[in-house]
Amino acid sequence: MADPLSIAAGVAGLLSLSATAYSALSTFLADTKNAPKAAHDILLEVSEMRLALTSTADLLTTFHGVPRVRKKMVQLEHLVLVLTQTFDTFSDLRSLLARFSHIPQSLWTRIKWAWLQSRTNDMVKRLRSHKASISLVLNILQWCGDPPKSRDRYWGYELIFWFH
């Protein structure tokens, strides 16, 4: 069974990886005139993933205060799986960015980005998917409302009317 402390260590590692990726992408975009859109897209997703990871780290430091009923709604093993997949995606991103770290910023750089367009698009999709999964877990654990009671079959309808 996964424990919050181990997950927090994994999140800290992912925050470090995301900071490295953010820095490398920011430098690349600053140094490259008319940088490819794919590089901007990846930077945006890395930025948003960093926000989700920071929120996860904050939640894990106060995990003992999360109501028990909320903890039962989420299996930490699911979060571990998503974080593992996120680590794999950041590792792939690191290897992709390594291809651009030692070449001069030129037409050749743009050609390489165009050549890797499908790979960069896949990376953006993967980062979005991981971010959505992490955000879902965060929403469940941080939601302030009362959970539905098993005998209350109309709870979903009441929730819909409550938002209107």
C-alpha cells in the first residue's frame, strides 16, 4: 500500500524534473527566434503540471487532516500510477530536450522540431492526461461538500440544482 510520505517524495522528484524541463524550454524559447509552436505548447503544459504537482505536495503535507470519507474515495495506488507515468513522460521530455541543448539555434533547430512534431504532440497529450488525473484526485480530496449518503438517491440532482 502506498503511503503519503513516499508519494510526497515522488512528487518532490517530479517537481525537480519539471523545474529542469521548464528552465530548458524557457531558455530555448528565449534564444530561438520564431520558436516552434510545439515548444510553446510543451512549456505551457509543463507550467500547468508544475501547478498540479505543487498542489499535490501541499495536500500531502496535510493529508492527515483530510476527512476519512474523502480518503476512502481515492486509492493512493492510483495516484502512484499516475505519478509513475508522469515521471516516464518527463524522462522522455528530458531526452527530447537533450537533442537541442548542444546545437546552435538555427534553421536546423526548426527542422528538427518539425521532424519531431508527432512526438511533441504526443508529449503534450500525455502531460494533459496526467494533469487531468492528478487534478481529479485533488478535487476529490479537497472538495468541501458533504459526500452522498447511500440512501439519498437524489443527491446528484440536488447538487445540479445547487450549482444553478
